[in-house]
Amino acid sequence: MSLKTKRVLVLAADYFEESELIYAVYRLKEEEIEVVVAGVTAANVKGKNGMVAFPVDASVEDIDTTTFDAVVIPGGFAPDLLRRSTRVLDVVREMDAAGKPVATVCHGGWVTISAGIVSGRKATSVSAIKDDMVNAGATYVDEAVVVDGNLITSRVPADMGPWMKAVIAALEEA
């Protein structure tokens, strides 16, 4: 199935985990999916390991979720900055309410916690935020990728392959 008609929103902020953001963006583009990287502002973002600038296409304030098929939230420490944005949380809630894939890896789960969409669902994350996931009402599962309806979660950079396979499969099914 061709994914050329699909659009995926990738949320980014300073201190993102380079491997998670870059791999997700280019793996989606490899499938000819249109990728829009959105930040809290439209300024380029810096990675946590020294990458000085990754291009941002738009501010999250300008995002219309009805034009996207999924949202991807890479980890690192960027999710702590992203979850402070009311618009980021609204975007995640809107995508979830529409049944569109919401995919997180590593600390990306912080955004779904703050958006209030993990309660009663199975999910995984980096072990450092396991307690946060559980306290938010998620059933924590220590697996490379956990799919619960439209919520697709993963743990760490080593799990990127299975995570992106699950994201692409969800886009093919949509």
C-alpha cells in the first residue's frame, strides 16, 4: 500500500534524543510520507547530545490536526519542554480523540501523561518514567513496543525498528 497520501506530525523541542527524532523523520520519509516537524516555536531545535540545529517546519500553534494522520513524539528531555505547552497537549488530545496514531518513545510518554490519555491503557516507556506512567493510570509493560488501540509506545533508541514498524503498520491500516 502506498503511504504517499499520509501526513505525520513530529513534535520536537530542544534537548531531543537525536537518534529517536532523526530515525523517525527519515524512516517515515523513506515510505514517502509527508513529515512536518513542529516545535513550540518555529525555531530550529538542539539535540541533547550536541546536535546544534534540526529544522522545524512549523510552530505547533499553526497546526491543524485534521490534516494529519498521526503524531510522533520522540524522547530525550524535549518532552519535558513540550508538555508545558497547552497547544502541544491539545494537539495530542485531538489526535487521540480522532483515533489517529499517537506514537511515543522514551521520555515521549511524558507528553501523553500530561495530555491525560494514558489512563486505563497499556504502554511502555524508558524505565526512568515507569512510575510516572503507572501513577497516570497506565498499565506498564516492559516490551520493545506496546500497541493499545491508537497508542503506540516504545522504550529506548534500541527499540526504534519495532516501534517504527508499528507506526507504519498503523498508518497502512488507517
